[in-house]
Amino acid sequence: MRDTFHTHIRDALADPVLQSALDTNAENRLRAREKAYISLPEDWMIMRERAHSVRSKTITDLDQHLARFIARTEANGIIVHRANDAAEAVRIVLDIAQQNDAQLVAKSKTMVSEEIGLNHALISSGIEVVETDLGEYIVQLREEPPAHIITPAVHLTREQVGETFHQKLGVPLTNNIKVMTSIARRELRQAFLNADIGISGVNFGVAETGTLCMVTNEGNGRMVTTIPPVHVALMGIERLVPSMDDLSLMLALLPRSATGQKITVYVNLINGPRRCEDADGPRERHLVLVDNGRTDLRKSQLKEALLCIRCGACLNACPVFREIGGHSYVDHLGKPSTYPGPIGSVVSPGLFGQSEFGQLARASSLCGACKEACPVDIDLPKLLLRVRAGGMSLKPKRAESKIPMSIRVGMRLFEWLATKPKRFAFSQRSAGIVSTGFSRGSGWLRMPGFTGWGISKDLPKPARHPFRDWWADRLSTTGIGEHSDEEEGEHIQEESPSTQEVNGGAQSLIDRFAGEFTDLEGNFIRIESLQSQDLQIQRLGAQILSLLGEKDISSIMCWHKEQLPFGLIEYLSENGIKVVLDADPTLKAGLTGAFAAVADTGTLALHSGPKRLQAASLLPEVHIVVLYSRDIYSSMDQVLNLEEISDSAAISLISGPSRTADIEMTLTIGVHGPKEVHVFCFE
């Protein structure tokens, strides 16, 4: 077991290409995350404490929340299945596939499907499976497992991806990321249109409404949950939030922690299957609730790991993961863990066995970077130590009995020295003096070989003059710290910007939305208010005609005229535009309305329903949206509590055109959704 684990680690450290790819991911992710947190509506620490409280209470009362969620979901028309383990979850999905004579399954990214080995089971049953997330598609072509919770192909360079496409798809060799993304778009489009079943994960389930929430950037999540006639969602039983307000909190933290965005391009809220009057959507939706060890984990000392919202922030912050990558986290037989990094080093032993994955917790420096990065404030160092001590079934007395006597005596001595300031200060000075004789001359201690320190680990030499002495000398010579609390308060007040400056003063909701939306590479056009409604419709229509003319588009997929400003469809038809009211994947443009928009994030809210074709905002490369200025709200929590959210089978929250950064963290137009989004704001 030890040799297999260590062999993977040594191989990863010796791979310069992997090291370069991991460094690029970590540096870009951390920079983006820091920038995104500046825009939070309130202090990051306060929000993560609230998130921790919400998730902790939910896990504590999971049985009640789960019962409420299932009742609401079934009332909404979704067929709910319970799976105690991986085998049962696979069997349920296979039964659904057989009942629908499925030959082709299109999947968006779901870690639960990786956890239960779903792809292998489907393929073994003669069903073709296509991963549609760009990163997942790349690793599927390479026959590799994902290397990261959020970025499956994080371990690959653009050259490696180009070589994979060349070998597997027969396309010319290229390392141009935009070209490779276009290739994937072309290859995958038909899979959505032909799929018998779409399979997705679930980021959050909302107990009070029975809503399934999925967040994606490329649009494949919307594709697999909208176009195939049957949708199957896989969800771990712990992924619940009690209310829409709690969901709003999680949506503020998850994208910032995962990808450094205020919000992902697409947030899909699903309440049920297509209703009789709806223009499109799946006729059948299934939800498979997967336990697979979570109930046992909830009763253990590792319970806090269930708070995880799968953002991957701890992986990006971890110095160990940044050196060895996700594929080095393996079980005793060398099989990669579904969940790598700090959270995987706790979840994998907890769900799949201490003997199989307990060694993963030793791939940690216990530096605490993972805890600092966690948006729900999971104490990962504490959990890692518990795994090291024996895992979820271990009792405290048994834990101590497994520790060698020399270490127990040493720890008790350290406790005695460290609990009194004078004793601790004395021990620091003494260690600094004594350590000089054991130094290797490079600032590190030479320790006996049996300790492991100095062979695979370095132990810094204690300073002869501890920090407390240095700080005391600095205070006495510079006078630092002698100013009063009142002076400090005045200084802070002078340097801090006013609340009005932070919030942008009296900036209108329209201007705020326009600014955020254009920052997301959307196009915002404001139609000024006119006294005559007919003149205003003509101006709106003329602007849309101009856009279509620039792109040489003469046919457009539309919502019905009743769902758009009165007279607009007639105006377009009279001016030579062919209006199509049914899904047509060959059309280049789609025209829809929006029932709401969020100024804080530049987000549009669209809902399914009678005469509102979801495909019009999904299939074409150009999405045109007519938005009433009165429907712009300040924040996401306001929109999530509107009646339309609970009254519709499906809601799409859209923030700009489709995007992806799955290849070398290079942001480009995504693989699936519209490449352009144009908003005409109509007063």
C-alpha cells in the first residue's frame, strides 16, 4: 500500500509537464478567487460562518430535511429513487435506461456518477455514454479519471489535449485552445440532439420547494436537462439547503471559490418535468438520491466532511495537491480516488474505507491553507488528523493506544511547556541554542533516521532569538503600539471609503446591470423611453433588425408573440425575418424575453412554460433577449423568491455567453451554449 502510494507521488514530482500544468491552475485559480471575493455583498468571514451554520444544521437534521425535500420533489412530478449503495444506484439508472430503450446517454459533469462507476456499467450494458463537459470529454477520450473536482483535465497542457484530439478524433494537430473548443462543440452537438437520456449531477437540493439546482459554465448542463426526453439527476443525500435564501448564500460562495466568478454562466433550477402546456423540456425526470456510506459518515468523527459543497478550493490552496495532482491520490491497489486533495483525503476513507484510503491523509502538511480557503469553514486539518489516528470508527482511547510511547511522552512534555507563557519562552530560547549543534549548516535540523524527519521531511532549526524577543525589542526601540485606541479609530475612519462610495452611490439598477453584463462579454443596448409605444416598438425592432443584418441572419427561433412586447414579432416578419416557433438546431439566432434580471451579477432569469421555447435561448449561437427595465432587481435573493421561480418547471439564470477554462485555465467561448448574448433593455 505504502509503496504504491509513494510511487505515484514520486512519479508526479518527477513529471515536469504535470508540474507546469498544476502550477498554472493553482496560480490562476487563487488570483481569480481573491479578486472575486472583493465583490461579495458582505464580509467573507461573516458569510462563510453563516454558510457553515446552514450546512451544519442541515446535516444534523438531515432526516427531516430529506423527508421534506422528497415530499416536495415528488409533488412537483419528479420520480424519486433511494439508493443505499453504489450498486443500487447503478441498477436504478440501468432500469430507467432499459425502460426507455436508451441507446445513447449524454452526461454533464457529476462526481457522484464517478463515485458509483456509472459509465462503466452503462457501457457494459451496450449503452453509449458521452461526457459533454469539455474537461470530462477530454479525459474520457484519454480513458482517464478526472484529476480535479472542478477542472477534470487540470493535469494536461494544451499540447497534450491537441494530441488527444488528433489521435482520437482524426482532426489536424493544433494547440490553439479556441480551435480545440470549436472542435469539441462540433463533435458533441449531435450527442445532445440524439440522446435518449440526459444525466446530470445536482449541486443543491432545496428542501422547502423540492428544487434541483445545477451550476455550469458551458451550457451542457442546460442541454442534458432540457433536450433529451428523459432526465436523470444523481445527488448525494447531503447536498441539501433548507430554503431559497440559503441557496442564495451558497450561490454567492460556490462560484467564487470554485472558478473565481461572481456567478457561473448558467444556474439551472428544476422543479419538475415538462408540463402539458410547456413548449419543450423532458417528459420525465428522475432523481436518484445516493447514500453510499454517507449515513455512516454522518454518525462518525468525520461528520463535518459532509458540509462540503464541492468547490475544489481546498485542492487549489493545498501545497501538496499543487505538487502531486489528483491522480496521485490512490487506494491500496493503486486505483485513483474519486475525490482527491484535502477533502478527498477525508471523504474517501470515510465513504470507501480506512484500510483502502486512510493513507491519503498523510499527503498533507497540515498547514491549514485548506481550512482558510473553504467557503463553509470545514476544519480539514482536524479531520485529517482524525483519519491519521484511525478514521471514522476510532474511539479516543484506542487512538492513544496506537501511538508509540516515545511520541506520547513527547507530546505530553510539549503540552506542559506550551501551556504556560514563561515555560514556552524558556523552551524556545533553549531549543535555539541546543539546535545549533545539530544543524546541517543550511538552517535545517539533522534528526535521527527513524523519525522520518530529515529524510522525506525537513525540520527548520529553531531561531536563537524567538519572535517574541524580536518583537519586544522592536516595540522598545520604535514605539510601535503606543498610540491610543481613539487615534487608531480616527485613522481607520480617514482611510476607509464611505458606504456610498463602496455601493456606487445613486447608480441606477439599469446601469449596474449593464456594467456587470458587459463585463461578462454580453452586449447591452438600451431602448430609450418614447411617448408612443408604436414608435418604441419600431425602434426596438430596428435595432434587432440591424443586429441580424450584420450577421446575415434571416430566420430566427422565437418565443410566441404573446410572450414578447406587443407588435415586435409582427414588425420583424413585415421586415423580412422568418419567425420559427419550434426548436430548429440549424438556426443561428434565438429571441426570448426574461422575467427578471439581477443587477449585482449581470444575470438574466428565463422560465419555461407555455409558448416560451427554452431551445430558443439554448441552441442558437446568438441569443437575443428583450428585458423590461422594471424587471431588474438588485440582488439574487430577491429574484429567487419571485413567484415565477416556484411556478415554472425549469428556470435558467444566464450570465453572459457560454464560457470555459478547462484547458490550461484559459478562458474562451464555451462548448455548448450561445456564443453571443444581446440584451435590449426596453422601458
